[in-house]
Amino acid sequence: MVSRVIPVETFDLVIFGGTGDLARRKILPGLYRRFCSGQMPSDARIIGAARSDFGTSEFRDLVRDAIHEFSEKNDCDECNIEEFLAQLDYVTIDAKGEGGWSELKAMMRNDVVKAFYFSVAPSLFGAIAERLHMNGISDADSRIVVEKPFGRDLVTAKALNGDLAAHFDETQIYRIDHYLGKETVQNLMAVRFGNILFEPLWNAQYIDHIQITVAETVGVGGRGEYYDRAGAMRDMVQNHLMQLLCLIAMEPPSKYDPDAVRDEKLKVIRALEPIAPHHIVRGQYDATETEQSYRDDAGDPKSRTESYIALRCQIANWRWANTPIYIRTGKKLKARASEIAVVFKETPHSIFGEEAGTHANVLRIRLQPNEGMTLQVTIKEPGPGGMRLVDVPLDMSFADALGDEDDVPDAYERLIMDVIRGNQTLFMRGDEVEAAWAWTDPLINGWTARNDVPKLYDVGSAGPDDAALMLKRENRAWREIKE
Ligand code: BG6
């Protein structure tokens, strides 16, 4: 099935930090893909803004190299690259000073969508917002896009929200969580609210528990300094896993509209119960003969930062009473595998007797790799010899159902186009981010006060043993982490 591409309105998109890592890896190759698909108008403009003293042609060279290096999808030809590059400009700018702002103003057009991507350290958000406003570069219809980390606790997140709100209305602020741009994540909403099948069963009466896993094989790489101050809780749980949890647990919004969806997500976050210490397992990857330990990677032999975390979450409302949602994420695990598993309860009475065993339906939503969904159902094992039951998956791989996976835009492509379209549904609202920190902060403060030391786990394992024990105590088990 070929996806329909609806071109967006023409725009001027300024990328602050336009020569930086995120711009080179994700934003610019993503825009190029949208250009190739025909979604980016031929008169749209992308303006890189950074401290480097570049000319436009040097910036175009940098972007050409970035596309070659980071574009995984090779369906765009060289000729397109040059046409795309012709739509790029550059301005040298001093985010905290005065240099470059009048040049930027002179480059901007009046009658087009204006978007400003802050691909810079959060400490610069306030200064850039202020200068855009003071220099008359932005207007009441302009949009600003900000990246995580959005603060490191409630106090800093509130301060950032305040800095942005001083110059921009909430309807102009697009806080990116790239997990919301993933195809399967949106499919979660389509499956839950586009089918009659699931909703009647989607509650504590029929669901035993839910598992959310985001397992990575990469370590902290060159980001040791940032990561060691963050840890898995701040880096992944407060944002990405929290968003997944919201989408799986929220009530049906009255319509697919930014505030209707975000109001429901906010209610979930606010209903999350505090977590007792025995329902928190923090881990750190240990050295093997061939691999460095987390502490080596972080450059701190005494670091107590977690590169793995597993939590037993509980939502205090009617729908989820006594239905745990287990979440876990970690680096250097045995496979790159992200999925949500909704484990239903067993049938209340088995007519097939004890020898048929116990069986539970599982809806497995696979985020990456191999995006898709399977519903595990129980059937009779084929052949004579009595009524033996077996669990088999009803499978729907998106690649099979919808054609070439390469046609599916990656998260950044989709989200940037949503900014241009002015659709905030897949972006976090300020109160959502604050509520997420309000739940996260006491957990972090708790383990800091307890001087908690993360449990070691081997590189290439499924995480610390204590995480398995946490579920075992409740007669449950984590699903296997596999690609
Ligand atoms: C980022 C985190 O937000 O998400 C990284 O900072 C993490 O530590 C990454 O590796 C994971 O994203 P994805 O899309 O590869 O699952």
C-alpha cells in the first residue's frame, strides 16, 4: 500500500544548533526524506543557525555529508539532494548575544509558516525565545520546537516552561518526545479506539498485567557525561516510557484532538501511585572480558547512576485497580527490542481439565524492530490424541500489511511535519511534563537518600536478577527480550 502524501504549507524553518549532532543525524536527513516524498514544498526554506562561522555553501556541504552518513533509506537520488540543498540557508548566530539576529530577521518571510527548532542545550531555550520575540522575528502564529531533556526535575522543568511562556503561548510550543512519532505508538491509539474488540476487555477485570519494555544493546557511548547525571529514569522513563504508559492506560478521548488526548494522558500521570522501594530495581552493566563496564563508560568508578531500571507501577483508578504495569528499560541488554505486552487473565474456568494447562491471551505491540502486533490465542493442537491446547500468534506485521517499511516516515520526519501543520497531538503539553516530574522526583530523591547502589548485570543479559525476582514474587515473569 503506497502511503498518501499531502504536501504541507510552505514554511521557513530555522534550526538552532543546525550543525549539531541531532540536526545532522535526525532532523536534516528527515527533512530530506520529506522533500523526496513530495511533502516539502519547493519554496519552503530551512535555515541553519549556529555559532560556527559558516557560509551557506559550507552548511550545504555539511548537510550533504550528513544525509550520506545518516540517511538509512537510499531511495533518494543525487539530483534530489542538490535540489533539496538549494532550499537551505545559514546564519551565524550568538544565542546569548546580539550577533546574527538582524540577519536572521532579514531572511524570514512574512506570509509563511515560521517554525524555530531549538536543537540546543536547554540552558539556551530562554535566551533564544527572548531574542526571537524581542527582535520581532517570531509572531503570534510562529511555532517553537524543543527537545528533551526538558528539565532534570520539577523545579527546572517549571523554570523552562516559564522561560518559554514569557514569549510564546502554549499553543505555539511543541515539546518533542520522539517516541510519540513512532508508527506503532500511534497505532496503539488506532487499535484501542478504532476497534470495538479491545475496549470492553481493556480493564482490571480482564487484564492481569501489562509489561512495557524498551531494551537497547547500545551503551552510553560518548554521552557518558550527560547520561551519568541523568540515568535511565530521567533519560527514558520520565518521558518515553511514561508516554507509552499513558497511551496504553488512558481513557478514550472524546476526539483525536491535541487537548482532548493530552487531557486524558495527564489524568493517567496524576493517578500514578508512588512506588515502594521493593518495586524499584536499578541496575548497572558490568564489565566482561570484551566489554567495558558502565562505570568505565561514564568515567566515574564510583557512579551510582542506573543504566537499567524496572518499576512496578500502579494506576489508582477504577480501570486499573490492582493491575500492575511493569516497565523496564536498559542499555547493553541482550537485544534491541521494544514492546508492550498486554497479558490478559486466564479463562475463569477450564472445561479442558488440568492437563490442558493454563493459557492467557497476550496482545503484543512491537515498537521496534519489526514493528507489528500479535495476539496470542489458544487453539487445539492439531492431530489426534485428545484435546491438547497450544498458544499461537495471530500475526500482523506492518511490513506485510502495509508494504515497504521504508515508506514509513521515521519519528522525526512525522513530528516536524506536524509542527508545520500546526498539530500538537503528538507533543507534550507543559502540564504533562511537570506532572511526569512530580511523580519521578520523589522516586529519585528516595533512592538517593537511601544511598541505593544499582545491582550489577552482565552486558548482553536481560538485566539484574532482582528484576526477575520482583515479578516472580507475584507469580509472573518478564517476557523474553529478543529481536
Ligand atoms: C533518547 C535517549 O531519548 O532515546 C537515548 O536519550 C536512547 O539514551 C534513545 O538511546 C532511544 O531511542 P530509540 O528511538 O532508538 O528507541
